[in-house]
Amino acid sequence: MTTLQKSILATAALLLLGVGVHQLSSSASPAQSNPVAATPLPGKWRPRKEASSGTNKCRAPSDPRAEERRRSLANLKRRWLAVGNNNARTDDQDALARESVELLSCSPEAYKLRNFLIDHEFGYGVVMMDDQIEALFSSPRGQEARQFLVSTVEPLKPDKQYPALEEWSGLAGAGSPAEEFDEFHASLKNRGCAQEALLGRNFAVFQSDPEAAVRTALRVLESGVHSLSKGDHLSRLFMRSLPEDLDYPAIEQLLPPVSGNRDISEWTPTDWGRYQLFLNWTKADPAVAARFKSEHPERLPEHDRDPIDDSEEDE
């Protein structure tokens, strides 16, 4: 063979070898070609998308339960439309709200259904669905519901407000056992939702450690995170059933000085909190509350009509 022929054959052989290597590498799976990319990143607590044998591992998006929830969502939308938003059919809406939460828990599909109800003006249905969500967080399925909520919140923008999910987060925090709360709270990537979960948990803390709950409320008020119930949380703490042995003077001393605004529209959240505290104090121990009021008038929010006198007149 001539030198030219040998060169041509050698070049052809190299080309064929290159094609074969390319085909082999192309047929390999992503996990085989890049084992690092195929390894899941570690996480503190990953929400599960279906109940499994005691693990909290995420399921693939194509898991049967996820597909089942998507089918349920489509079916529930049709059934809600069939019922209609006529409040004369409240019993039907009650039943459908229970079934909706039973099937969808607090998953992304449940959030989509809630938005669907809002779009179609099912005001009563939205309220009933939220009531069922609240009950769910305090039920034996509460942990599963909180994990679903984490998966619903996770893809959202961390600094944007989502009022409905903030409300659900507050309900989830209120229903969370103490030993599970820290992990759940840390898993909420949206700051507003995480803050509302903390405020929800604060209601339970208030019964056993009211001073700790008030300090938490004050820290939240000083934070730069905006969320659904931040502004009125302190006053709402004192609107609930208070511990019988509540040390009113000690709680009052935790609050910062009053703003000095006589116009109640300009009162600060702590002004309103102190106002509500004194309303309860007057009912629980009128003599001591009146004495404190006369000895420390600077500690009461200023108003054209005294909040304590207003409450007595209303009664």
C-alpha cells in the first residue's frame, strides 16, 4: 500500500472510533455521567409529599400521590362550581370544604384551590376551608400538614408577602407541638410566613410563660419583616383567655413608654396592646388597676376619653 492509502485508512479508523465513544457517552444516564449532580443536596428537613414509612424524604414530582392530588384538584374545582357561591347552600359548601382539605391537606394544590375559590367569589367557602385547615394543624395529621405547607412555601420569593400562606403559617405555628416547632419554623423559607408561624406559636406560649410571649411580640414589632398579624399581635395576645394568675404589673412594665398621641388612629401597636391589657386588668382586679392608673397616669395611652372609662361605660 502506498503511504497515501495508509494515511487515509488511519484517519478513517480514528473517525469511527470517535463516533463510537460519543454514542456510548450519549447513552449514559445523567447519574452515570455526572454522579455529583445526581447526589441530592443535604437539608435540615425536607417536606415529604406523601406519607411513607416514617421518613421525611421528598418524593419525585411524578409520585402517585402528587398526581392524585392534581386529579382531585381538577375534580374539586368542577364540584365547587356545581355547588355555586350561593350562601343558601352553606351545608354543601361545608361538606365540600372538609373534603377538599381531607384530600389536599395543606399542599400546593390546596393553595391553588383556595385562590380558585377567591377568583369565583366563594367567600363563605374560603372561610370554611381555612377553618378546616386550622383544625387539621391540631389533628393527628398536623405534622404532615406542616410538611405540605413547607413544600407550598418553599418555591416562593423569600421577601414577598403572601397573606393566605402567612395566615396558614400562623395556624400551623399555633397547632405545632413545642418539640416540633423549631424545625418547622426554620424550614419556612419565606420570611413573612416564618414570622407568622412564630406569632402563632406565641399564643400557646402565652398560657405557660406570658412574659416570654410578650417579649417575643415586642421583638417582632421591632423587626423589619412585614407580615399579616404583626401590627395587632400584641393586643390580640391580651384579647384571648388570660392566665388567672397573670402578673399585670410585671407585664405592663415590659411595654415601652406610650407614644403620647391622643388621636387613636396614630396609636402604636404597643399603645393598643397596653390599652387591651388595662381593659382585662380592670375586669380581673378593678381596685388594683385603678390604683395603678392613679399612681402612673403617664403609663396609659392618652385619649380624649379614657380607655378604662370607655370600657366601664360600654358594660
